Amino acid sequence: MRKNIFVPAVRDRVIERISKLSAGSAPKWGKLSSAQMLRHLTEACRMAVNEIDIPDQSNLLTRSIVKWLFLNNVKPPGREKGKIKTFPQVDIIASGISVSDIDHEKENYSAIINRLINSENLNPKHPLFGNMSRNDWGYLTYAHADYHLTQFDV
């Protein structure tokens, strides 16, 4: 069963998992620190609330099969190897986006989740997946958080 960040119990579980992170939490794969990972999640949510504009890079494959896989939280091959590329605008390391301490990043993530939940006007498009409904953003936000929290074994 796919999970949606707009469901209070799902959101609470994500926040509970985030509370288990510390500055010393080590990833099972990838280069991000726990604070960088949280900042990356925050920046990705900013796409949903129309604060980051990323040009359309979609095609028929990404708008159909790839979108379905991500929204259904299907684990693609290579996922645990850090082989999934992100958009440069939300790539914390490559773009040099500054990161605060872990507690501040936890607060920032909780705040953007609350803004996303309370927003009436989410971005109608995703740069890779095309048209997005409110529920699509909810599924994607959960799946993205789950991917990175699994990366940090929480």
C-alpha cells in the first residue's frame, strides 16, 4: 500500500523517523551527511510549493512508467548504490547549498512539510513526472523521505 504524507499517521511516522537522526548518523550509501540529507528533502519539497523552478525535463517514459514507480515507492535497481541522480537545483553537495546543524534542519523540514500540507496551490507539474495532483505530491514526498531515511537506517 502506497503512503501519502497528507495522511496524519504517515506524516507523524516520517517525523518520528527524522527525530532519530543525529549529526553522527552515517549513511549506508551516498555522500550526504544527515543534515545535508534533510536539507535536500526540504529543497525538494520547495518544488512542490512553487519555490524552486526547475525546467521541464520530462518525456513519455518519465511521465508514465518512471512516475508510476516513484509514486508507488517501488524500489528501483541501484537505489542502494546511490545511482539515482537528482536535479542540480536540489543537489546539496554540487550546488554548494549551505546546511545548518541537524536540529535546525529537522525544524526546516517539519516547517516545509507543514507548508506543503497547508498549501492550496501545489505545483501542477514536476520537472520529470509531468502533471501532478495534490495526492501525487503526497505520495512522492513520502517515497522520497522514505528513500533517504532508509539510507540512514531509520
